[in-house]
Amino acid sequence: MNRHFRFFSASLLALAISGCAVTSDPISRASSEQRARDDLAGMFKAQEPLSGPLTLNDAMARAVKYNLEGRLKVMEEALAQRQIDLATFDMLPRMALDAGYVGRNNVNASSSQSVRTGQQSLEPSTSQDRDRNVADLTMVWNVLDFGVSYVSAKQQADQRLIVQERRRKVVQTIIQDVRSAYWRAVAAERLLGRIDSLMARVDQARKDSQNLSSQRIGDPVQAMSYQRSLIEATRQLEEQRKALSLAKTELATLVNLPPGTDVKLAMPADDYPVPELKVDMGRLEYEALASRPELREQDYQARISAAETKKAMLRLLPGLEFSAGGHYDSNSYLVNDRWADYGVKVTWNLFNVLSGPAAIKVAKAGEELSAARRQALSMAVLAQLYVANANYQEARRQFHTSEELASLDGQITQELRNRRQAQGIGELELIQGELNHLQADLQRDLAYAELRNAYSQVFSSVGLDPLPAQLKSDSLSDIGQALATREAQWQRGEIAAEPLTQQR
């Protein structure tokens, strides 16, 4: 009998252990395909369709509203707000409710024994039913825990503000990336057609030369040298086309358009207005140290570190605990089966007294580290500002040089066309001249794109927000109008920042 019982117990134990084994099934192909369909549908849903050629302000507005990285920061900010709401519940008293049924297989009886004689002084008796229902509602509130929870909630609120600063940085970066990609896409729109046309002419000239070579007309070495020059021209055109063809793809990605979308750009005027920086560097330095999201994040980190010092000091204090509760017990032997109790007591973890000084030193070291990190970051911010200003000044010079070269090559090309019509030069010389003109125009447009990018990078390095604190609505037209208004203010030298505590 015992052997059978042991065998049954061992079998039951083995079954229980095998039931606790953790396994994981591989994700099926169907699930992955469904996830891919859901992602494709979710990435581009609820977006206003393109109603015409894309302007720079439209592109920046779409990026602010639809860029996935920007959406992620919005979600992180919403999560941080919910974490604050959750942290406030830690300041409430602890309240526990218990209800249930209690039973045993025999009577809960006891007797007494004399401590003097060692003899039984009371026959076995019971004062409790074998089966009973019980319920308890207890509330406990510790003043020390409340203080620590309050400081922790303030730290969580600062974490939410840090998320806001990171969102500001993401918006500034997105705007800057869109601006850079847009002007390069404009250069592509202007020049890709000319590149394709010139490549077709080069290809036809190569075919003509090869036909003449096959007929053994002219010097073979001269013909091969001519063909080599045409191939070299083709290679240069292909490199230029590759660099330009990616600009629209990058722009479409930044504004969250489906890959492969043929984006039509609203082409600006043929003139190239040079933006002027109308703010002195002293004012820009001050604004950079006051407005950069990274520095403001360090300000909040310093407050969080200071709060850690407060928490370490609070834990050195004794805790005052209040308790109250209501109880019910169906035991028939009780005179009162419902009752309430309450109490006050002082709790003190003496080990906190021993570890407290070390904890305070660690917290103060964290404050000092935050201050040192902020100072190092301040120096880096000022360096970025001066680098951005130097890049802007250099970009202006490079654009003026590229503009002069493009103008000169344009005149040379026109003269070569005249000579070609008069049969004064060959096709290769005209193609080479037009190639030089095309390259000069490309360098001019790319230099202008770099100039616009460097100009806006100065304001980005200052940490100025491209959008105001409040918008009329979240429509693309209102966002675009707000971006244009802020851009016009910067061009006039008006960089007075709004109160950062109101910016969301």
C-alpha cells in the first residue's frame, strides 16, 4: 500500500513539474504578415492628402504633425503624464480589504497549566467555531511615507518636463532636417531634367563616334580618345544624378509620405535671396544658455538630484503611523462580532540612521555631478553656436563664389553654342562646356541649400522653437502659417523667446 502511495505521489509530482515548464512557440508567418499589413496601414492613416505642389512650410508642417519620431515623443510625454498621476496615488493611505471563509477539521480547543504546580488547571475548552466568516477593512497612513512619496511625485513631474524638452529638441531637429532635404530636393527638381537631356546627347554622340569608328573613318586613336571623354562625361553625370535622386526620397520619409511617392515641389523663384543674420552673438549666447532643451533638461535633473537629498534626509526621521480598521467575525462565541479599532504608533528604522549620512553624501555628490555636467554642456552649446555661425559665414562666401562661377559658365556655354552653330567647334567641346555649366549650376544650388541650412542651424543651435506655444489648431495650414510667421520674426532679428513654462 505504501509502495503504491509513493509511486502515486512521485507521478503526481512529476506531472506538476512538467506542467510548470515554460515553452514558447515561434511566431507564425501569417502573424508576421498581418503585423506588416497593420503597420503599413497605421503609418500613413489619417493624414491630409497632398493637394498641390509641396512648399517648404507645408513640408515642415507635415513633418511636425506626421513624422513618426515626433509621434513617439508625443506618446512618451503622454506616458510621463500618466506616471505622474500614478505617483500621486502613493501619497494616499494604504487601505486593505480582506473577506473570506475560515475552517478547520477539528475543534480549536485548549487547556491551562499551573506555572507553580505544573498541574492542569482548566479542562480543555473552545471559544471559536470550527467554521466562520471573517472580513477586515484596514487603513494605515504613515506620515514619513507620505513625505517621501510627495518628493517622488515631484521628481516624476520633473521627468515629464524632461520629456517635453526632449520633444522640443526632436521638433527642432526634424525642422532642420526637412529644411536641408527640401533645398536639396529643389536642386534635384531644377537639374535632373537637364542631366537626363545631356546624358541623352552624350549617349547619341558616343553612338555616332562608334559608327564612324566601325566605318574606319578618321584617326582611330582620336576617335577612342573622343569616346573616352564622352564616357567620362557620362560617369560624372551619373554621379550627379545619383546624389540628387535621393533627395526627394529623404524628404518624403521626413514628412511621412509612403516610399515611392512622386513629390511635386513648389519651385521658388529663380533668384537666390541671401538670408541675413540680424542678431548679435552676445544676444544669441544668452538665448542659447537659457533656451537649449539639453540645458533645461539638466536643470530638471539638478532638481531631481536635490530631491534625492531631501528623500535621504527624510528617511532619517521616525515615522508617525495612524491606523484604523473595521472587522467582522461570525464566531458565535464572540459577544461583539463587529468592531472597529484604531491606533497611533511611531516607527523608526534604526539602520537608516547608520546609512543615512552615506546616502546624503551620495545624493549631494549627484547634485555636484549635475552642476558639473551642466557647465560642460553649456560650454559645448556655446561652441556649437559659434561653429554654426562660422558655417553660416563660410556658406555665404561659398555661395557667392558658386554663383559667380555658374554665371561665368553660363556665358561660356552660350558662346560655345554660337560657335557650334557656326561649325567652329565640335560636339564634344559643346558637351563639355554644357557639362561644366551643369556642374556649376549644381554646385550653386547645393551651396544655396547649404547656406539656407547653415542659416537656420544658427537658430537651432540657440534652441529657439520654430512653433509658438499655442496654435489656432493642429491643421497643416495653421502649422505652416505659424512656421512662416516665426521664420519672418527671426529674419527681422526678433528672437524674444516665449515663457518656456508655457511651451508644450
